[in-house]
Amino acid sequence: MIPASASEWLALLLLPFKLFVPGGWLLLAIKRGILGYRMDNADDLVSVVIPGYILCFIVLVLGAMVQHSIGSRRAYFSTCGFIMALFVFGLLTLPYLAHT
């Protein structure tokens, strides 16, 4: 289904960033399960997830600002929910930073 309006296109553009919010933590959790508690070789994944979370925060905040002005209220609250989830998943990644 092809988006018909500008707000639908914006929601489609924000989708990869919304998927990365839980996906980045899930990748770290899987890698920690494979490598064990110390994660001696996890620098490569941590160096992707943390800057990815920073980029997601910037893009989602800008997207929420645009959705607040032109989009529907539901899309705006959904994006704000992902911004709050980003903080939760960011806090969940702190133990992975301590053991790299």
C-alpha cells in the first residue's frame, strides 16, 4: 500500500528508526548471550548501537515535531512513545557498556 498523504510518508520514513529502538538492544542481548558476560569482542556492535540511538533520538524528535504540526494526533503520540522507549532501551544498554 503506497502512502497517500505527507503524514503517511513521514510515518513511513520514521519506521526504520522506530524499529531500531528495540532492535539495537535485542542485538546486544543476543551477542551477550553468545559471548558471555565479559563481551571482550563486542566493541563493534556497541559502537554501532549507541550512535544509532543518538541518531534515532534526533530523527524521532524532529519527526514528532513535524507530526505535531501536520500529522494526526495518533501518529504524534506513537512517535513520542518510541522516544520514551528509546530512553528505556538506552538505560538497558548501560550494563553492556560496562563490560566491553
